[in-house]
Amino acid sequence: MLFDNILTALEDIFLSYDSILSLRDHREFFYINRDMRGRASLVWDAASWNQMDDHQKAALKNLCTDIANKLGKHALPAARMPILGAAPFTTEQNGAVVFTCDKQIPFTVVDRMLTESSWSKRAIEDSLSPKMIVFYSIKGGVGRSTALAVAAWHLAQRGKRVLVMDMDLESPGLSSSLLPEDRRPDYGLLDWLVEDVVENGDDVLDRLFASSPLADGSRGEIVVIPAHGRQCNEYIAKMGRAWMHRMKEETRIPWPQRLRSLLYKLDEQHHPDFIFIDARAGLDEIASASVLDLAPRLVLLFALEGTQTWTGYSILFNHWNRIGQARNIRTSLQMVAAMIPPLEDKRPYIQRLRENSWNCFMEQLYDALPTGEEETGDAFSFDRDDVEAPHTPWIIHWHQGLSAMKQLHTLENALDTAQIHATFPFLSNLDTFFFGDRS
């Protein structure tokens, strides 16, 4: 028994005991606790246990024995199960990643991990969600930050106020390219995260942002929350503390929740029309907090055509599908073809990317339709060539001048407006998505 097989093995065991214990109808009575070493144990409601007859108690004991025997080293010994607790188990779940394993018998898993965000559950949408866009990629170096800056410039030209937050603290760069040194604020996001741990965040809040010259001369504004401020004092030491939880009285507040509270404060202060988040690339917890814990309306998935891209997105989509979260996440996703190379004929490259994207979505995120049936209004499924499907990539072309730029706030000095729109056709997609037009 290996870690990969734990959840499937548990489903098989639960199915064999469902007729005796009615597990399908009593999900609130139990959950699977998986500790930091990956060992599973069954936690059962003490009140329900006390109401069981001897036959049911014996069956539950046998179920625990089967868990211990089948999972081997990935389970606690049978003698230590079931662990009796008090439903609804709210206290026990505090500080853990909790998700529903959507099997034939759905069951809750409480995952005790070193990280507090794990790609396992999308937060509930709130008042910030409709205006929030996350720019995300499996790998770095795909032009994600440049595209974000261009999109912010475009919306500022339309008279919109855009709040940009640089969440790539391990590799800060976006904020440096959007803000010249004479406009950089005293502090940045990292400073706030560290100060907020000791309830001192409000002391830096008013010196956390600056207006980017990229929007100068436009009707709108780009407000930047950089990764760091003018000084990078103790940056490494701060990084080791930024992702801590905070205690408020006896309540534990995870760092993604702290980040969300900061966005509420910034929204109240600046009243932005849009909030852009530059997420860290890869599959770490900082990226997952941006994509899931902030509950954005739109997540732009940047992709280069290649094995690494589709292996990474397949891993992520498969995880969502396996734990029953795909339905909660998939409607916010949109693929972006990043930095399409300057080929004489780009159509074959774009077609390969679209086909691989469709395969990835089809296998893990789209609803399977019975053979011969057409898509219905309730099904989330799209044909491969559907131009409005989330797997159909929004287009961004590679441009030599932009690739060499380090100061994006001088964008208009490098390219004129026509060149910008020709290089970034995805701006029209954004207009259609948010405004219903292609202005």
C-alpha cells in the first residue's frame, strides 16, 4: 500500500460496510484523519457510538481492523481506532486542510500537513471575487507578469482603477518593473504579512502601495502592492515568517485568510474596479492560495506548448477531479497561449496547444456525455474547436522588444498602442469577458 492508493482503498472498505453502518447516509458521524506522516485513522462521533447496538459496534471495530490491515503503514493500528470525538468536529479540523472525497460513498478527509493551502478546496466567493483575476502558470518564464502589466494598462486606458498585488515573493519582479525607484512605497506585501502576525499590520497599511506611471496620462489608475518596499532589510528572515497563522484570542487565522483580510482593507481604501494577482508559478501553497483561497472570478492559466506544461496541469486537474472539487473550480479557469513563437505559420503550434489543452480539460474537468448525445445546458462540456470554451487559449504573441524590457512602466515608449494590441490579442478576450464587447 502506497500513499497514492489510500483514498481508493478506503472507499472499497466503506462500500463493504455501508449496508451495516449506513455510512452513505451518516457522513456527519465520521471522517478520515490523515496525519503529517500520511497515516489514516477513523474518527467517529461519540454520541452515535453510544447509541449503537453490539452488532453495529462490532462492525465498526471490524471496519477499523480492515483499514489497518489494508493500509498497512499508512494507517494507525486497529487498537487505536475508532477515535471518538464530538460531531461536527469543528475543533478537530482547525488548522488542517479539509476536503470531501467524492466517491460512491463521499467522506471527509482532514489532512494534517505542513502547509495550510493545498489545492484541495476553493473558498466561497465574496464581494471581491467578481473583480479579481489571478495570473498563474505551472512554470515560470512564460510572460505572465508582462501580460498582467499590459492588461492593467489596457483597463486603465478604459478609465478603470486596477489594484495589482505581487504574490511572487520568492522571485519578486513585477512590482520592480511597474514602479521606478522614486515611486516605490516604503513597504510591501511581505512587510504586511510579517507585521500582521503580531497584529501590527495596520501600521504599514498606508505605506504599502504606489501608483504606477504605466497609467499616467490615462483616465484610470494602476495601484501596485509590491513584494517589498524601498528597503529589503531582513527579506530572507521575513520570508521564513510570512506564511504563519495568527492567533486572535483562541481563534487560529491561517495566512490565506489573513491575505484575504488585507484585500478587503485595500478594496475599501482604493475602490478598485479590478484586482490583479500575480501568483507564484508552480504547485506550491502560495500559488494555491492565489488560485483557490482568494476565490477569484477568473484564473488565467498560462501555457507553453510542451510536455512540462501539460504534465503539470494534468496533475492539478486530476487532483481536483479525484477529490470532488473540479465542479467548484473549473468555471473560473481560462487557458492562455503564452509567448507564441515567431513562426512563419503559427497555426500548427496553436492547434497543437488547443488539442492538448482540450485533452487535459476533457479527461479531468469536462462532464462526460453519453455517446451520441449532444451537450445540454446543464453539462459543462465543450467541443475541441469551440472558440468560447475555457480550453481554447487566449492568444499572446512573443515580441522581442517586450521580452527584453525590464521596466514595464515604460511600455508605451517601446510599443505603440496598435503594436500592443497586435501582440496581445487576449486583451479583446478580456473585454468580451468583462464588458461583453471588443472595444
